[in-house]
Amino acid sequence: MISDNEIEAIKSGIMSQDTFREKFKMIFTGLKMEGWCFDAGATVFRGRKTFPKKIDEMSFPQPHQTKLGRANIPGRPVFYACAGLPTTFNECRVQANETFYVSEWICDKPLTVVKIGFINHHFKPIESLIFSIFTSKEELHYKYTSILSGFLLGNMSVSGILYPSIISGNQSQNLALKPEFVKANMRLINVVCYSILEVSPLMNYRVNEVNFAIPKSNGELEWKGRPKKWVICENGGVLNFSIEEGRYVARDYDNNICQPI
């Protein structure tokens, strides 16, 4: 199916994109890959370093702004996100004394993704190759991984790709989602502004939450000028807090999540 010489040509980045595309077009025909379905209500996170005024600024870029990435070709954006809040700090490579903005998005419908680049004890040789190039830290492999992603996202039953966070040492998860799924089935809940106080060599972060925004119906963000807070609306009410995906989550008596305001 694929020779040792071809594998080495891919790993070294010398195989042409056209040759790679034709080779893997045949390989992907009938290839079974593991998937995952996130329930409605699942949340993902997306970060940036510049101050956002509008919801769209925290979403995927416009086609003319889109460069070659791990899961996309130039001019064709995807919605890159992290499954947990702490991973956004790693992915955006934040440094001490910087200001960082993290948006939280919720899925209103189930999200079906295909998993790629995860360790599997039953790897076939072709899966080992896919794992190797998709988890590579070298951007020269983006010309290949973007083609693989195109094959995967071409499946109508799949709305995205789930893959390991390379910079986090494969210890957390990233997603690359179809923009049409995001526009139709996801919404921004809030944006939190963090002041980065200290970053350890092991990428542990000491931060202060300094500002908080919620979306407005006109597409703008309403910045509160303070950290997020929760309000108990009913007399005698109680909120139970837990730490999930790196941030506080509040639930009422019925275990419903109460969003900060």
C-alpha cells in the first residue's frame, strides 16, 4: 500500500503534496477510524492575545486571513479550539506580563468528531504513520496533515477532528471543527481576560482574572470591567461549585449549570 521509501519521503517532507494526496486518497477509501461524540452542552475554549470587541473576533478567521495550518489549507478556515481551558495558554504560548483572552463556547447539538493522532495499542503501519505526522512539531508536515484533515472533514457525518495538543506533550486535546457546524450549532457563552503573572518552565501558569464579557445580540461583547460572578436568584438558593476543565462551574439544586454574569 505504501513503501518504506515513501514513508521516509513523507517523514522528511520531500514527497510532493499531489503525490501524497493521490496516495492517501486510495488509503482512506474504506479505512475505519475511531470517532467520538460530545453530548449537547459540551464546551470548548479558544484563546487570543489581542482585545476582542466582537464575537466574531473570538471565532474562526475569514478565508483571506487563513494560512496553512495543521488541519486546514490556505483560504479555508476551521475553528480550532481546546477541550480544556488550560490548554489554550499552551497553544497560544502566553508569556509572563501578557494579557490573554479565552472564550468559552457551548454545543447546542451533539458534536461528532473523528480521532486522529492518539496512541493505540492496535496500530496498523498506516495508522502509525498518520500518528507520526499529525503529532509532529514540524510545520513542514502541515502540507500533509491539512490534506488528511480535508479527507476526514469531507465526511458529512463528521463535524470535526479531535487530536492531541502537541505543545502540551499529547496530554490534552484540541479540536478542528467545521465552520458551518460552529455557526449553526455552537454559541459563545463568555470571554475571560487574564493577566499572566508567571509561567514556569513546565508551562504552569499563575494568573489573575481581570475582566469578563458576555455576548450581546448585536454581535458585540459587553465587557463588565470586573471578574465573572454568579447570582443566586431564589431565596434560600444554593450553588455548588466544582473545577472542571480548568475553571469554576456552578450548579443549582437540580444540577443545572448556572452561567456567570
